[in-house]
Amino acid sequence: MPKMKTKASAKKRFTFTGTGKIKRKHAYKSHILTKKETKRKRALTHIGLIDKADVKNVRRMLCV
């Protein structure tokens, strides 16, 4: 049986913490930034963790 391939989109979007939790970046921080308030853009800079409901799907996409 061939090896499972990691989804390239998930590989680019998610990383693991030292304890095994999955980190993600916030959306809405890539373009059209002139109309967004500075406070909002600064808040979107911080790294978040994925929701408990999504852990199973993301782990499957990353083949972990």
C-alpha cells in the first residue's frame, strides 16, 4: 500500500506546538488592509489554536 500524502494546503497553513497542539494564523490579514482599523489588524497578527472540533480533520490532512 502506498504512503499517505500530506495535503499541501494544510501543510502550509498549520504547524504544531511543542505539546502537540495545532497552531493557525488568522484570516483577513493578507490584503485590503487600508479600510481595517489598526487595532483589528494588530489583533489578527496573534497566532491562534484550532478549535477542538477541527482537530480530527486537520490531523487527517497532515497524516499524523
